[in-house]
Amino acid sequence: MTRVVGFNIHNSSSLMRRGALLAVSLLAPLSCALADSWQWQAFSLHLLPVSATPSAVEAPSSTEIEAWLTDMSHAMRQTDYTGTYVHIRGDQIDTTQLQHSFAPAGEQERLETLNGDPRTVVRHGDSCECQWPARKEVVFGDFPSVRSRLSGERFAHPAELTNNYQIVSLGRSRVAGLACHLVGLVPKDGYRYGYKLCISEGSHLLLRMSMYNDQGLPIEHDFFTQILPRDAVGDAQWPAIVMSSPQTIPPGFKVVEQAPAEPPKSLATDEGWIVSPDLPGYTIKSRVWRQNPATGQPFEHMVVSDGLSTASVFIENMPQSKTLDPQAAKYGMNIAVRQEGPVRITVIGDLPMAAVTQLCKNTMVVKNSPKAQAEQNPLHTPQIEAR
């Protein structure tokens, strides 16, 4: 039986002071107050289990914590629920009313914004309808990025995240009036952000998710202020989630039908660009050709991920220079650009700037990668005997 009560601090005196102050707090039982003042920088790489005293409350095992994450991902997809959630990033605050259902054909959702320009989004699987009543516009197309991070899909396989994150229990808390387990995903290096989740003890729904940058500062919060399962609402008060069609939209609306995007074409292993050497803990998930909708020109798109954090790498012919937005990092979505002759390389991701910069720096033509050059060396050819 173990519990986390201290740190192995061996860095600078400043870090020692920070760790010591936080260690004092940890000597008390983990509480909502501690969780809300949690500093990722102090936790990262310094959590050590020590023997618990006989009076200590038994801490959940790693297997139990991982089961919470798996159950949560399953519940967020297959539970019928309705609620109001808030998204905060920088000075942007959005409140949305959400109804979610799981049907044999897949997920269905209706989202209605409660602040800013009125907007209603209905989706069935990957098909989506988005209405702006004030502007009298409606768009039909593929499912856009309208959901918050509260879907939970990225946490479906927690065992695959343990190479890059330490998954720990932070005790219990309460969100939207519901008791929940606090779970922390602490990055093991400076190439990824940290996460704090609050998972309902009863329904396993994800009630809150906060993301912290490499300085230990919160950069994003998503949380429900009210959430109810369908059983609590009752079938009589549960409207069907109906998607309109261009024929059923009221007169006077501008209707835009987006043509389905052509499936991207995968690059051959010996063509195009690649990230080499790999960023520690990250792998290339896909390398495809896409088409720029504005110019009609093809470009390469790489997706690099550690299973939780993801970055996109774009390679396109664009000889003109580009100035970076100095405020981009303030909102967590870091951007790095490199010009290589007539080719522009752009990396965008919810990763620390050090990681984005490293990805941009290490993006190169496949044939110039260290691996390709090593394979061209006769000494690395098995059938050639060294003499």
C-alpha cells in the first residue's frame, strides 16, 4: 500500500523551494483545494511513492486509475446525456448547451452556443449541419471541430500513454455537483503538456479537463456546470436529434453544401518529407497528400503524435516569407515555420514550443534523413562483407 507524500528534489535551489512548499501541502490529505492549485512543473518527474502509515487511506492502484480512463472514454461515447459546459482558453470563454445520444449508426449530438453569435450544430456521425440564425447561414458538410476536448477519445488506451506520462490519482473533487476522481497525466519530459481530469464516480463521464503548459500554468479548461443522463431527464423530455437538409431550411437562409473531401493519398516511404530523427516519444501517424482548398495546389500533411498530444506538419511550395504571430503561444497552439528554398514547412500543435521547434527543425526530405543515408552506406548492407 503506497501513497504519494513527497518529492525527490535534486535540482536548483529555486526548484527545491517550490518542491518543498508543495510537499508540505501534500502531507495533508489530497483535497479539492490542493487539486485546484496543482502545479504541473513541480509534479513532473518528482513524484515518488513511499510506504504509507497504518492510518493512511489506501491509494488506488495504477490498474484502477487506468480503468477509470478506459471507462470514461467508453461512457462519453455510449451514454445519452445532456448538459452545459464551459470552454476557457486565454481570454476566450464559450458556453454551450449539449445533447448527446448514441445510436446504432453512431453518435448524435446537438450543440447550441449560449454566448457570442448564436450557433446551432447538429451532427450524425461524421455528417454535420451548422446554422448561424443571426446571419441566416447554414453549412452542411463533414464534422468540423465543434466539440470540446470532453469527448475523452484520446484517453481510451491509457496503457499506451504510460511511456510518456505518469498517470496518478490526485484524490477526489466535485464538478457540477457530482463527486469525481481526479486523475493527473504528468509529462515525463518537456515535449508535451500535462492534463488533469475529473471523472464522475457514478456515471464515469468526464466532468472536467484542464491542460497545463510546460511552465506549469493552466492554458485551457473544459468543464460541465450541469449534466444529466437521459434516465434522469425522461424519454418524454428527450427530443430527437434531427438533422435538417437543404430542402427543409427556412427561406432566406444562405445554404452551403460542402462537397466531401477527396480521400488523401498516402506518400510512398521513399518520397516526400519526414521528421528525422523522431521527437522523443512521438511517432508519425500518417503522411499524405492533400489539396489546398484556397489555391488548389497539393501539399504534404504529416500527423505526429504521442497518443495524446498531436501536431500537424505541413509542407508546401510557397517561396514567400511569413511572419509568425508572437501571440500564438499564449493560447497553447504553438506554431513554427521554416523556409527551405521554395518550400515552406509549418508545424502547428498543442505542444510546448520546444517540441514544435524541434519538429520543424527535424523535418527533411526522406532521402536526406539519417536513416536513409545510413542505408546507402555499403557497410550497412548485410550482403556486403567488410574486408
